[in-house]
Amino acid sequence: MTTHLQGIDFGQLSLRDALDLAILVEEEAKDRYQEFAEQLELHHTAEAAKFFRFMVENEAKHREDLAERRQVLYGREPSTVTRGMIFDIEAPDYDEARAFMTVREALQVALRAEQKAHAFFVGALPHAVDPAVRALFDSLRLDELEHQALVQAQLDKLPPDPLGKPEDYGDEPVEQ
């Protein structure tokens, strides 16, 4: 898991910039889950795709909540934080989606993404100087813990995956 930031100094972030950063983090995760859902639908892995669609909705809702807060506080003031400044803060790694993925595996992908987002906000907190930014990051850190708990609860309800995987039973190419 690699998280990248470019040109963001947490010590200089205003609350507006921190909100913009958080909105972009949610947007990036939503977009990645959308990509995964589309990939898995192509591979006829409907249950895992359905879960990723659920995650698209969750990330979109969290993004919308942050965007509404930003709108109330700052209206149409331009953002200085761009999508090009972040990479893989909360979004699952690109290589996480697999053909024949089970729902359990999809949930584990989401759990790792939520853990990654939590670690990001925990790491950012000591560098944030503005008390409002610190409060936002702390709130987002707690949100990520709640999200982890929700995903873990869903994981706990699932039966174990079967021992074999569909790709284990594919025919090997043979000589003609």
C-alpha cells in the first residue's frame, strides 16, 4: 500500500484546504470502487461487484457530507488542493481486484482501504497546526474506525470461503 502526497504541507493547511483534501480522498476511493465493480461485472463476479457498488455509495455519501460542509463554510471559493496532489490515500490498491473474487475478499479489500485511510489521518494529525484542521482530521480518523468496524461486522457474518478457488480448476493449455 503506497500513499502519495505532492505539494501538501499539513502545517500550512487551512480548514478549507483540509476539507478539499478530504473530499478528494473520498472521491478517489469512490472512483476506484467504481472501477472494481465494473471489472468484476465483466468477469461475472456479481456478488463482489455488488459489494463494491455498495462501497461506491458509501464513499459518495461521505464525500457529499464533506462537500456540503465546505459549501456552507466557503461557498464557491476556489480550491488549492487538486486530485493530482493525492494518490491512494483511501482508495484500494489497483491490483486488489481479482477475477473470481469472493465477497469475503472484496470486504477484506475495503477493510484494508479503511485501515489505510485511518493511518493517513493519524499520521497527518501531528503535523496539522490549525486547531480546526486538527479537529477535522481527528473526526475523519474516528470515521475511518467506524467504517472499519462496519466492514468487519459484515466480514464476521460471512461463512468461510471454500477451500478451492475457481481459477485453481481451470484447464492448463495442452499440446496439440
